[in-house]
Amino acid sequence: MEIKLNDYHKKVNAEKKASVAYWMQHPKPREESLKRLKLLREQRLASLSNW
């Protein structure tokens, strides 16, 4: 079975590859990444505690 990509999928794939290439060249500092993870954990706990 051959995979056929239309123009939309080709465009999205190209954008994702460009984004990955950019972030590989410009990684975020470790502190910024940890701060973001902490914020995400707090948001998840807050949403789960509301159930």
C-alpha cells in the first residue's frame, strides 16, 4: 500500500521539520524548561482537584 500525501500534509510536515530544526539549533535553557514543566504540573493538579 502506497502512502499518498496531499498538499496540506506536505505543508504541515515541512512546518514541523522547520520547527524541529530551529529548536535543535536554539535549545531552551534548562531552568526555563523546568519552570514550564512545574507550571504544567500545577495546572494539571488544579484541574484534577476541581473534579
